[in-house]
Amino acid sequence: MTEKYVTRVSFEIDLRNQRMIGASDSDAENAQDIGRKIAESITRSLGNLSSDWMYLFGNSIAQDDYQKAYDIFDENRWKLQFSANVEVLDRLRSMDVSKISRDSRKDYLIFLIGLSSHLGKREKSLNDIESLLHEYEEELDPILVQNLLLEKANIAAINGLINKASLIYKQVISSSDSDSGTIAWAYQGLSKIAENVQDEIRYAEKAADKHLEAGSRDEAVKNLIRVSDIESADNPKLAIQLIDRCIDLFESEKLIDRELLASLKHKKAAYLQRIGRVTEALPFAEESCILRRGLIGNEIELHASLVLAEILAAANGEEDKSRELKAESVILAEKIDDDNFFLRCEIGDIISRSGVINEDLLNKIISSGDSSILSAALLYQSTNSTLSLEESLELLDRSRKEIEYHNDKEMLGLIFFAIAEKYRVEGLVDDAFIYYKKSLSINKFYHSSAQNCASMLFCEKRWEEAEIFIRERMALVGELPGICFAYARCLYENSNYQLALKYFKKSDPSTEGIGDYISLCLESLHDSDINANEEASIVTKKTVTAEQFYYALEEFSKSISSDSRMHFWEMDKESGKYKWVKNPEELSKQMLITFLNGKFGKGEIEILQEPRAGAGFIDLYVLLPGGLKIVIELKMCGYGYSSTYALSGESQIIHYQINKSTKLGYLVVFDARERDYGKHFKKLQMMNEHTIYTTAIDMRPEIVKK
């Protein structure tokens, strides 16, 4: 009898993002190929679910039998959750809603508005919203009304009516009928239309916190990554911390979560590479590859991670590893069937052999509708030495317009650098300097832009501009020997000999000519001036974010551990050992309340003690400045309180969150375990859409040395 082998292939579908990820229980290559074919079949089947009934729907419309058309729609609407076909939306709009029953009309309009929002095609929704509110507002659920107003704001923003959009967003936020999710989307809208970077960040942070409060982790992560991208130009430490915070929110057990976690690791690696920290970047690129291997439906993303890891391995001198990754990416590329992927590979091949993108290929790229491919092609094409300056700048401007429309700041920085290089080569220094600075305003760590700009200023002997430019660079990257010498040279040429001498002495003593410069400075010291240092201003934030509140609890933890821990202990006269004081939970709660009022200001923070939530009582229910709602659970651990008891706080928080309509909570553990202090507690975790921060306070009355 022939032995049968059974391979199980499982899939997860993200309907919101129209994404399907699968995995096989076999590592065999043919199992992966079978899985890909199954995935393609499922995708085709889901995409065709609407074709048959849409034909019947259209026939009923053509016969003016609108109620029958509605009945067909009502029976089959569930199939539309699998569709991303905009043509289906256009066909649904052929319905004359005035010809169907009142209840049917209300239901149909609500669905139509929701589908338009889901597909990102809101242009024709305004009339539907106005009709719905005009006829049904009094009987609609209040939260639905606020979401309809939110859609009006979104439409206004799309049409450039920024003031109108801002007004409606703020009305939604202030309405008592809005839930956390609706408020989150309103803050997100305000962030997108913000006229300055500070407001863009502030509203995105508020959106992230409200999404966590509503249990929408993925949307929270999108906003945190948005803030990270903005901060990446000036504050790499914070940008990386934000990416790490997002990583903490994911586990790798679910297939889609595994892919999302891989995308965050890939992003961190790419950012570290961008700021020149390639040694740190490689492990994260490799982790991204590991997470993505074995999944089905993410082959393009895996290929991107393999290529990134290959480049980073080569940059780190690991040539064997780089070749292995290259070989793996080449094999994988042969299994990918995607037109835009083929285009990227074709352009990559042309660039690698310094070829030319012909008109046919350029038209194909334009037809693809992928702005990132088009911009990359135009950017490369502008480097063609046979083109005049005017022709090159025309291509770069076309690329710039595409990139600005899609708000791809990283690519925009490259475009500005390419424009600057064109001007520099042609000797148009003023124009080149403007575009170097534009490039660096987007990515201050773009070393090629900084080095070429400084070199140009030196060659042109524009010492005053060079001094300012290099001083700004030094404030960013630190007083490294090389940049200290460049700065000292500028100071010397500008006759600031005393400060020049100081920075020549901070330079590499082996630098050619440095001894002569030091001697010349010493001879000219009587002509020197002393420059005053400027103090940086400190900007304080007016609202409290989820992360800021966690760090406040960390501050509370350190304060209790160092100054107040023994208030929780008394000596047992019989045993001669420490034991908890009576009711330590109440003592901890009162200490925390006192701390929070002192930290944020009494009246600025609203603290409710032990409000009822379902069948139990919350230790603290807190309303933070800015409107964030959180649950706090306090637990003792050790000396009679088991770690299981402390960890039960997580499930209690979830229970309380459900009953208080927030999915954001904090577990504060007063941990007195002598040898296991801090074990089993994670700073940040996501449990079934519930976000829980945990901080452990060292309460050990006696620390046992190991």
C-alpha cells in the first residue's frame, strides 16, 4: 500500500487591509508552492464572489425594480467584505434609493457610506451622508451620527477644506456621544491636516492612545510609526524607541501578526542603515527574514528583507552571508508573480549595469500607478549624462511632484539631493546649497548630502556659510575628530582664532597640516572673539500620553523602592521576620493617588477610587489630561501573595476594561519576591485587543545576595 502524506495549509485573512497570510505545516519546498497556488485560488474565488449577484442586481436596476435589487444586495452584501473592487461601488451607486422602502433606504445608505470609506473612495459620499442625517438623524445611534460627521470631516479634508475639516473633527472629539475609536480617527484626521510638525505629532500621539483605548492595536501602531517617521529627521533615539514600542505590542504566534512584526523589524533595520548604523541594523534585518520565511502570501516582503540583509551583511564585511542571502533572494524572485515586482526588478537590473530606461519602459511604469517605482525611475533617469541640465531637472521635478503628492519623505530627501548634485556639477552653488539643506531637513543623517554640501562650500571658500553648516552638523553628530577639524578650519578662515585653536586641539593630531594651523592660531590670538553659547529651549507637552503615564508610574516605582518601601513592612515579633503591614493594597493606592496628584496637578487629573465595573471593583479609574481613560490595578507579590495572584491582575484589568469601555490598562506590582523579583512581567503586551502596561516595584525588605 502506498503511504499517503498529508500537508496542512492554514490562512489568516485581514479584511480591513485586504491581506491574506498563510503557512504550511511542512518545510518542504513543494509544500510552499502548493500553498501559494491555494492562496492564489482563494484570492481569485473571493474576488469573484460579487460577479454573479452583481449581474442580477444590475438587471433589476435596468428593469426599474429597485426593491428587488435591494433584496439581492441584502442577501449578498456579506460577500463584499472580501472585495476591493471599486467598480462594485460604482454599480451599487446606480441604485435610486428614493424608489425603495424607508427602512431599506436607511440601511442601504449606511452600507454605501461604510463601503466607500473602506475602499478609500469618499468623493461621492457627501450627498449620502446629508440624505441620511436629514431623514434619519433622530433615530440613528448617536455613535453612528458622530461617525457620519467624521466622514464629513474626512471628505472636507480630501477636498482641501482644512478649516471646515478641523472644526468638525474637534466637534466629534468634544461630543459626549463619541466613543474612543471615533475620537481616535478624529485625532488621526487632525494630524493629517496639521499645518505644523508639532501639531502633527501631538494629534498622532493622541490618536495612537485612543486607538489603544479602543483596542485597535494596528491603527495605534500606524500612528506611532507616523510619529517615528517625523521624529527620525531630528531625533533618531526617539524614532527607534517608538518602533520598539510598536514591536512590544506584537507576538509572533498569529500569522498576520508575525508578518506585521517582521515589517517593524525591517523598518528598524532600514532606518538604522539610513543613519549609518549598519552594524546594529543587520540583526534586525535578519530577524525580519526569519519571521517572514515559511509564510505564504508575503513573498515580495520577504524578498525586500533578504535584499536589505544582503546589503547590510556586505557593508559589515560578511561576504559569505551576503552571497547566501543574495542566492536565496534570486530563487525567491522566480516564484513571485506580480507585475510591479517585475518592474522593480527590471529597473534594478538597468541601474546595476548603468543602462538607460527607454520610453516604452517609462510608459509601462507610469501605467503601473505605483508612484514609488515611477519616482525611482525618474530619479535614476535624471542621472543620464546625455541629458541637459534642463532635461534632468524636468525629470526630477516630475518625480518630486509624484513624491510630494504621496508624502514619501524619505524618497523626497533623495530627490532634493539629486537636484542639489545637478546644480553643484553645473557650478550653481546657491541653488545647490538650497537643495542640500532641503534634503537634510528631511533626513539630517543623510551623510552623502552633508559631505557633498560641506565639500562644495569649502571649494568655493564660502567660509561663513560653511561654519554655520558644520556647527549644525556637529550639534547633531557630536564633536568627532574629523568634523572638529572642518569646523576649526572654518573658524580659522573667519578669523575666530581662539575658538579655532580649541577645535584644532580636539581634532585628530595626525591630520595633514594641523600643526601649521595651530601655530597660525597662536600667532593671531589677539584677534580672536569668544562666541556665546545658546541654550536650547524646552518645550513642555500639555497632554499626557499612554507612554508618558507609564514613565510616571516608573518614577513612582523608583520613589517607593528607594524612599518608602519600609512603610509597607513590620517586624513579626514571634518569628523575627518581616511581614506586610495591614491592608498594604490600601496604602499603595493612597500613595499612588498622592503621587499622581502631585505629578500632574490636582484638578488636572481625575482619579476615581474603586468604581464598580461589572462584578468587581477597579482599584483606580483615571481620566488623564487630554481625555485618555485608563484602568489601574495594584497587586502585592511575595511574602504570602503568590505570583499567580499578581498575574491575575492582567485578567482583572481586562474584565474592568470591558465594563468601562476602555482597552488601556496598567498593572502595578509591589514585588517582594527575594529571588524572582521582576520575573514573568512584561512592560507592554497586547491581550485580545487589550493593551496592558506593567511595572514592578522592588519591595524586598531584605535583598538576598546570590
